[in-house]
Amino acid sequence: MDKVIDIEERIPSMREKRRRKTNKKFIFIIAVFCIALLVLLYFQSPLSKVGAIEIHGAELYDDQFYFEKSGVPLGSPYWGFDTKEIEKELLKIEGVSKVSVSRKLFRDIEISITEWKMVAYMENSGKFDLLLENGELISSDNNYPNVPILNHLDKPDIRKKLTHQLMKMDKDVLHLISEIIYTGTEEYPDTITAYMDDGYEVHAIIPTFAEKMDYYPEITSQLEGMEKGIIDMEVGTYFSPFNKVYGIEKELEMEGNGEGEGDVDGEENE
């Protein structure tokens, strides 16, 4: 009977090639097994759980509020949620204009919040709501000392016009305003009175309020050392001391271009 001859055993190069092929298959199987084992160990370990959530940009609400609204508790699966779904939920919150949720290295989650800017307080049944730049009114337990209080601004169109002016105003000047009262009438619908932290009272009209108030620091510097009073910016710019408002008035006109520029004229107007 003829003997079967294995040609590969007679040719060393073919035998070596078969051995390498077998080794590669073995290494591949081992690698797949190791990767599967590592993945399994990862998902069973604390490394696959959320370790920290960082909140950035929160002012209207505290960090804890946004943390709870995100719906992602610490220790929950790191890959067990959709960042876009969290963004949608957080965007439903009053006062929030933009949200970005991202996974960071290891176990951290970062939530970046962009809120509508605060403009003023509005009194509401003995409490104060926050008026935001987009016209929203929201309840808030936080205290924001650098925004004025608005009174008698129940008309949305008037409130919108004043909000626009406050957003245009220099922030340092805006922070000096303590309270704004709407004093408009049917004949003069845009008049307001602003009470300032430094003791002055400003009479103005809404359409030119921001523009005129840009000169407020310059005007008050000219009045330094004088009695406090009313700065009338409705037409031109005039000053009347408080003690003469209801008597014989002595008005000091701000000379210049009618926009509050120039020196204080001390002549009496009989």
C-alpha cells in the first residue's frame, strides 16, 4: 500500500506558515477573550459609574437644583443616559436659554447652563419675581442686590420697552438704580421715575432712558457737595434740589447739547 506523504512536513516554509497561522488565530481568540473580560470588569467596577457632576453658569437657581433636574444621580451608569435628552429636559426650566451636557474623562459629567440675564425685580402679591431679558417673570428665593425693583409696570408692552432700555444701559449705572416707578399717563405714556442708591431721583422717558443715563455719573459729579434733588431728563437735563421742589424752584440747567453734557449753571430762575 502506498504511503501518504504530507508535503507540508517535507517543505519547512509551508510548515512554518501553518504554525504562524495557528498562532495568529490563538492570539486573536485570547485577545477577544481579554477584551470581553476587561469590558465586563469595567461595567462591574465603580469606574463605570458617574463620580461627579459639574454645573457651570448657574445664577437663577443653585447647582443642586440643576443636579436634581438632570435626572442623573451619582453612582448611576456612566453610559446609561443620552446627553441630548438631558439637555432637552433642562431647557424646559424657566430662565434657561441654552444647555450643554458632556462626558469628561473618567467618571465626570459637565453641565454648562446659559441663563437669560436678570434685568429687575417685579413686585407680585407681596413677593418679588425676577424679570429676565426675554420678558419672562420667574419666582426666585435668591437675592440679587444689583438689579432694580420695578413698580406699576403691569402693561407688557411698556415693560418690554423698559427692559430693552435697561439691557442697553451701562451696567455700573444700572447697579445704582434702586427702584423704577412707572408714572405714565394717557397723555404722556412713557414717563418713569428712578430712585438712585446715591440719593438722587431721576425723571425720564423710556425711549431715551439708557442714552440719558449714560451721563449720570458725569452729572452727579458736577452736583457734588450740593443738596440732593431731582434730575429731570425728560427734555434736556435739569436739576432741582429737594427742598425747593415744592416752593420757589431754583433749576440748574445742564448746559450743552441737551443730553446731560456741560457744566451746572447756578443762575436762579424766577
